Amino acid sequence: MVRPGAVAVAARWLQSAFQGKVLYAVKANPSPWVIRELLAQGVSAFDVASIPEIEAVRAQAPHAELAFMHPIKAPEAIARAYFDHGVRTFALDSEDELAKILAATGGARDLNLMVRLAVEAGGAAYALSGKFGVQAMDAPALLLAARRATQDLMGVSFHVGSQCMRPSAYQAAMAQASRALVRAGVLADVVDVGGGFPSVYPGMSPPDLAEYVGAIERGFAEMMVHETTELWCEPGRALVAESTSLLTRVELRRGDSLYINDGAYGSLFDAAHAKWPFPVKLLRAEGPSEAPLRGFQLYGPTCDSIDVMPGPFRLPDDVRQGDHVEIGMLGAYGVAMATRFNGFGELETVEVEDGPMASMYGLAPRSIPTARPDANVVRFSRAKGRRRRKR
Ligand SMILES: Cc1ncc(COP(=O)(O)O)c(C=O)c1O
């Protein structure tokens, strides 16, 4: 169930609050309706990581600015991006990748080269530090090499980790970027603070997004940059998380386990593999249930036993086969992750007009209670309370 209006509100907020260029990280949700809505709201730059992502944007926006921000790319993908799709901005985190980009573009000089730095930022619920980014020790040499390789822009980028709960993480990362630039003796034309802006999930109520923007402004003011240095960000989650719910059906109940028709190989990848908490709501044709809430685990439809979402997901105690369960806040890294394993994964997309289950932009509350792992939540704790009072 998709809400283009929620994408529009997020896009408007970020573009007006962030003092620089907002690129959408397509990986979070490459659905055509998302790209269409962002374009309609004036987002005209996109962070892409593959040729299919480039094609998804180009299909709707032949002239959009594309930044190929994957630090390790196939030479063929670099060549197609440069020659067929007009991409000029490429990320790299090693001298080998720099050489690969130069070779694949025929020694092009009109490149914007973005050096991805490894930063120690902390505060992210989903760390992205281990895999990419040049370490502080090697960063100055790479920055210098990138600076020399292009006549156009040379920038620094980093990612503080996804769902970053601490605004100061950006300022800390920018200080590390600044130190690397000073040591290299070069000035950056672009400072790209990446993604990581949070959304709301059960038990995760982030600070106001204005605090993130403020921390980035302070971090930028403290950096050694020149007058015309551009500030970029590449949010994925914050632009789309609120926009989508998944409507699933209970195919069987066994105690506090519900077997539903989507799961770890579908749109619930994060719920299964990262044990990510998502909010749920029971939808029943005859109206809401009055039963108290308790915690359930969800099983997906495939035959694989890792197809389980431990939750716990708080649903009325009388949930039964045939009921529908809406799983909210799945606009980021939801449908984007789905496979067709075991023949499942067919989705119907329906536009809805209700609000999201929670919101960073005032569309709904900015917190969702946690379901504790000991939950049979409401009923169990009430009964315990009564017993205690008797004694
Ligand atoms: C290079 C890059 N930019 C931006 C993003 C978007 O991050 P988020 O969804 O946390 O905003 C990612 C996510 O993995 C990324 O790898």
C-alpha cells in the first residue's frame, strides 16, 4: 500500500531544510512511482549503484543528474554509465578503482570523482562501515590522486551508517574528512554526507531531523573547504520509509506464531535478517478487534526455516487465519529486497490515502512503543500487576 503523498512531504522537507543538494539513494526503493513522485517534487539528482538503477531513473528522467556512488564497479558498468547514460560522477575508495574508472572512460578528464572515506561515526542502527571506504592512513594519497585525475569536481563522501540515531555522528565524520583533506593538502569541491537519516520504528524514536541538518551545518562550517564547495546528501530511508505498508494475510496461526504470505525472501528481509522491528496493525473486514495485544512471531511462506521474523509483533490476541496484517514503515528496503524464491513474491501495488503509522514529518506520531520479547505484552503484565497488588 503506497502513499506518494508521504514521499512528497519528506522530499519537500529535506530540500528546504538541507543547505545543499539532495540526491535520492535509489536502492532504498526503486519503484517507478517513487522516482516519479520525487521528480515531481523537484528532486533531480539520484545516487545509483548499478546499470538497472540508472535505467530505472533514465526511463523517467532522461536529463536527471546521476551519481554512480558504488565504490566498486564493473568496468563495463562504468563505460555504459559514462558513454550511454551521461554519468560523470563516480565514487571510489582505492587507487585500483580510480585506474579502472579512468580506463573504462577512455581517460576522461570531465569526471567528478568522489572519494569514499571510512569513518568512525557510531549511533547507526545499521552499520555500513566494514565494507567500503578508504582508511584514514591511505586517504590523503587517494585524495591527491583523485584531485590530479580530474579537471572537474573532486569530492569526499562517507556513510555514517543507516538509521543513524545520533546527529553528532555527521559532525564527527565531517571532522575526519576534513583531517584527511588537510593531510592531503587538497580542497574538496564537494562534501557528500551520504545517507543515514533515520525514520521511526518500534523502540526507535530519533531526534528531530532539524538536529541532523544543524549538526551537518556546524560540521561544514568547521571544515577546510573553499567558498564554492558544494554540500550533498544521499538519503534513502528518510525519503521513503513512511510511504509504504505491506498488507499480508494470515494463512495459519499456531500459538503465538503466525504464518503469513510474505517474509524473509520478500519485503520483510530486514525484519528477518536484521531482526528489524516494524509496526503492525490487524485489519479485519468486520471491524477492529477488542482483544488485548500480545507478541507474535511471523513466519514467511517459503519452505526455508530462516524465513522467520522474530518480532515480537504486537497484535490482538484473537488474530486468526484469514485476518490481514498491515506491516508499516516498509517503504525503505522493503519491496526493494524482494525475491521470487519458491514462487512467492507477487505483489499488487495499491495507492492509499491514509497516513503512515509514524512520521518524522508530522504526518503521524514520532514514536511507536516497543514490543518487549517477554510480551504476551498487555494481558500478561496486567495479570502480573494484579497478583502483585493482592500480595
Ligand atoms: C552510498 C550510499 N548512499 C546512500 C545510502 C542510503 O542510505 P540511507 O537509506 O541510510 O539514507 C546508502 C545505503 O546503503 C549508500 O550505500
